[in-house]
Amino acid sequence: MLVPLAAATVEQCGAKAATLGVLLRNGLPVPDGVVVPFSCADSGLAEWLAPFGDAPVAVRSSAANEDTALTSAAGQHDSFLGVQGVAAVVDAVRACRESSRSARATAYRAGGVEPAMAVIVQRQVDADVSGVLFTGVAGTLIESSWGLGPSVVEGRVTPDRYEVVDGAVTRTVGDKRTSLERDTSGLAVRRVPADRRRTASLTDATARQLADLGGSVTTVLGGGAQDIEWAIAGSQLWILQARPVTVQPPAPGASGLAGVPGSHGTATGPARVVRGPADFSTVRPGDILVCPYTDPAWTPLLSIAAGVVTEHGGILSHAAIVAREKHIPAVLAVPQATTRIRSGETITIDGTTGAIS
């Protein structure tokens, strides 16, 4: 039987759902929904989910090993946005559950035991702007871009970055070339008009509002640094996820080959230019990945690579989080890295400073 999101517990529904339930009970702005708990059989899903009708929903994983203080499982299980119709929602719930067996999820947990999987079904938020914020990083660190959240969390754009310390805002505007949008035909990646790519996606006042909201979340959840996914639709701020920060990122900055430091440490090894899944088989242990971006499907490569360099992405993206958990250096947002660095040449990267040599 389904569990109202506000009543979710770790034991029944996993940490991701349980945390959203805590935030809802404390009056924070979380889209309401239900949870398909660990114990729920697939046989009754269609009947239980029928009340959703044709309203668009987001279907998201809440595995037993996800969003804990030790492991984030960032991006390792499937999520589905803008799902409509009972049959489609049931299919998405099943796919979410099955994603715990995927190559990336298996590589992330290093072959460990497959976790129990609960699934969250929430009202869809069609965001105008979305992103991620970290609390406890010498203030609040925010990354944002136009449209729905996967653009930022999957590292497909170089987002705007805001540091909010004692109400003072420092911004670095990224080159946001694409956005993920939902319309009547479903989800679509669209090119951002040239005049908006370098336009700030947040005002300083909104950045401060997000920092305040992050502070409220942190207080409600007990004071530890939090990794929070958020969205803005119209003038409404929403919290989509909150989890403990497992490893703090390096201090924002840029140096060397104009890289942004994404994960501490240094590595020297042969560069391996990887433009997509067709190139995965070329990667050998000890190589340094050089790629346009890394989405969660690339996790198996992060388990054998000595380091990673990307052309796009932010330090709060899933790939950067996983690199930090795997203790390999990452340098992000290096323009034209896949053409400026030759496959096979030996390079050294410093994920603490962003230097590449």
C-alpha cells in the first residue's frame, strides 16, 4: 500500500523519501506526493496510483543506500519527469526499481548488495530555473541554470555559481547553452537563445532567499551540511531533495587551463578523450578522462579512471559528487578540452586548484 510522502520513514521508504517527509511536516515547500515503499508489490500499483489520473508527476528513486551520510548514490538510479497516465507511471516505478541493477549503480556500490528500492511519486514542478545548493561551504554555494534540474545535476551545462556569505552575494555567470523543458509533447532539450546564455539565472535577492531556505532545511535536519536540489516555478521556491554532503568540494575558482576545481587531489596519466558511450571501451585503468560532460551513466569509468576533465558542468553535479566520493581529482568546465588535449598524451591535473599541465 502507498505511503503519503509526509508520513514516509527510513525503514519503509528510504532516506530520500523520509527526509522529504520531515521537511513537509515542518512546513517547508516540498511538492506533495506518495511513496511506493520497499514492501509494496507491483501487482497493486495500477489501482493504487489511479488517483493521479493524467496529472504530470515526477517518479524518483529512494533506495536503502541512497542519500545517507556515508553514500549519496548521486544520480545512480533512474528518475523520470513529466510522466502522465497511470500505465506510464506504473512503468516508471518499475523502471526505477530495476535501475538498482544497472551497470552504473553496480559500479557505484563496488559490487555490494543490491539495495531495497522505494519509489517517490510527486507532483511535477515545471521549473523556470533550477539547480543545487550546498550549505556549510563557508556560507552557501548555489549552482543554477534555466529549465528543469537535470541540466545542472547531470553536468550538461556550465551553470551560474553564487556564493552567499553573511548576506553578501558573489556570482560567476556560466555559459548555459541548453535547457531541459516540458511541454505538451513531453521533455525536450532546447538551445538557449544567445542573449540568455550569459544572463544570470538568479537575482542576488533570490540567491539570498535560496540561502535562507537552505539554512532552514539544515536546521530542520539537525545542523549538518546539506546538498539540496531546488526549483523555481513562477515566484515559488521548491525543495526537490535534501541529503547530507558526503565530501565537501574544493573552494570555487579557476586556474591553469581555465578549469574549475571539482574534486580534491592530483593525478598524472594518459589522457583519454571520450565523447560518448561508443568510446567507453577505450578507457584503461589509470587513464584521465577528457570528455564533454559526464552524466551518471559514466559511473563505471569513474571507478577505474585516475581523474576526469570536462568541458561543461558544475562542482555540485552528480559526476563531481561521485568523483569526490571515489577520491579521484576532477577539473570541470574547461572550454574545448576534448580538442585542446590529445588522447594518449600524458597530463597532470590538480582537482584542488583546477590546474592542468
